Amino acid sequence: MMEPLASTEQVRIDVHLPDGGTLSELAGDTREGLARQLKELPPKYFYDERGSELFEAITALPEYYPTRTERALLVEHADVLVGDALELVELGAGSAAKTRVLLDVGRLRRFVPFD
């Protein structure tokens, strides 16, 4: 793992994009993220079609337990989680693969994935 820059070190970021538009937003987010003590980029830039494919592949790896754990909890508690609800709104639905567990309970009338 790389060590963060000391607070006295300078980072220079040159941007050669016109103001406004998607590329300008990407440049601004990148500039802001790289200027932080702990470098980061917003995950919204990772999830184009190829990024989504890579993420799905990562979640299938044996080392990546969160997806398996979440799915197991959903399977075990789906009936209680759905309860009397008729609608499910899911923020960050992605592929909605785990959501199928809740939809299979059969009582939901509407599913609104929001990604």
C-alpha cells in the first residue's frame, strides 16, 4: 500500500478541458480526489458497462464475501423483510441479482430499481 503524501508535499494537477460537460466534471472530481490526504475517486466513474462486468466478476470471487453474506441473509429473512410491503425501491440496484430473493416472496406488486 502506498503511503499518503506528507502534508508539506505539493501535488500539481493540470486540466486541459473546456469548462462544463462530463469531461470537465470528471476532471474536477479527479483533481479534488487526488488532492486529498487519502486519494480517492468517486465510484460513479467505475460503472460503465465494462466496469459493471468487472464488479460482477469480483463479487463472484471466493475472497469477496459481502455478496454471499448479503444473499444468505436475504434468503433467511426475505419473508420478514418484505412483510406487508407492495413496493420495493432499491437504491444502487446494480444488476439486482440479490433483489430476486425478495421478489420471489411473491407479494410485491412493484419494483423500482434506481441506480
